[in-house]
Amino acid sequence: MALFGSKEEQRTAEDASSSNNIIGKGTVIEGNIITNGNIRIEGRLIGNLVSKAKIVLGQSAEIEGNITAQNAEIAGTVKGKTDIAELLTLKTTSVINGDINTAKLVVEAGAVFNGLCKMGNTVSQQQTTK
């Protein structure tokens, strides 16, 4: 019996990590979002955002809270700390007001960033130990 439960739990975890979540433009969420899969936000979130995969924030996205993910691509506005284990890409329209911790950073011309930035492998190692 335990073997069947174990396989079922593995399938559930795999399904969750391959899932895609979308928060549409005009949607406002107050509270934290935690997901194992990818998430794209075009609306507004007042709370923290945690993903074990990739976060994509569109141009109309507004986040008032901390962001934690494996990878992220930001084209919207973030007011809070951003912790990315691997690659963070700040698009031309992005505005970040808060500190950034990431292993790798790509900043396109026109992106605005106000805060401290810590980079390198030590960032991803710190996140895996949390």
C-alpha cells in the first residue's frame, strides 16, 4: 500500500511543477500565493509570491510584497524583496523598488531598479537550504 501512495504523491508533485497559473489583468489579489508551477501575473498582488519554478510579471503587473522563485522575468512593478535562485530578467518596462538576490541578472535598457543587489552562486545555495 505504501508503494502506491508514494507513486501517487510523485505524480501529484510532477503535475504541480508542470502546471501553469495565470492571474489576468484587472484582477486584484490580497494574500500570499504559493505554487510549485509556473505563474504569470498581469494583475495586482498585495502579498508575497513564491514559486518553485518560473514567475513572469507582465507590463500591467503590480506586486506589493516579496517574490521568491527559481527564475523570473519582470516587465511590471515590484515593491518588495526579490529572491531568485537562478536567472532574473528585468524587461524594459520593469520598475523594482526593493532589494534583489539572484545568481544571474539581465537588465534591459530602460528598466528601473532602486535597491541593493546581491549576486552569485551563494544566493542559490542559501535558497536551497531554506
